[in-house]
Amino acid sequence: MKRTVPVESASAFIASGLIDEKIKELGDWRGKMLAKVRGIIHAADPEIVEEWKWMGTPVFSHGGIVCTGETYKNVVKMTFAKGAALQDPSGLFNSSLDGNVRRAIDIHEGDKIDEAALKNLVRAAVALNLKGKNKPKPKPKPRRRSPH
């Protein structure tokens, strides 16, 4: 009997494979760091869904985009979609600090990651996404009938 796979599951499976390939292709500290960050994200929230967007960007979502895992020549960048709305008591955000919505963490070769703080940030981002999903939709106001 043939079993159909939901599109979301299939696309997440494909995205995970593409992220695996990207890590392997990088073959240097950036690949190792992206793999480490990916592991921390999944440890923080096992329900994270991996996506592949914008022609090659790993995206981690739950109730909306949580963060991306971009790699550049000298940095692995984690951009949090709603980072400006998150508390960052450990001061992990060190890039895109002047934006109104996003915040990023630039990780350079040799940098150490505060795993507990990063897990807390991921969990806070997920909570913010889910809070937005649970807002009741405003009820439409009843229309008044014209007296004519």
C-alpha cells in the first residue's frame, strides 16, 4: 500500500538534506559551526522545522521563522526574524542591532557559543511566534442598516 507524505514533511525532509549537504560542502569551521548551531536549535525545541529558502539559506521555523543559519566567508550568521522583540539578557545579539524587527548573532572562527543562552533565545522566539498564532481574530463589527 502506497503511503502519502504530507507536503510539509516532504519539504522539511528535503530541506534537512540540503542543510546536511551545505555543512558537508563548507568543509571548514563554518560547516562545523552551522552543524553545532543546528543541534542547539533542535535541542532547544524538538518541534523546529527546517526549511530551505532564498536560494540556499537554512531556515528554522516553529509557528513562523525563528532564525536563519547563513554562512559567509568570515562568519556564520544567525538572524532572528523577530529578534528586536526578544529579551537578550546574555547579549548574544551583536549584529543588525539598528533594525526595527530582526537581530543577528555573528559567529566568527574560534568564537565560543553560550549554549544555554542560545537555547533560551530560540525558546523565546518560538514562544513569540506561537503567541502571535494564538491571538483571537477580531470579530467583524455588525453593519448598521440604513434607515432608508
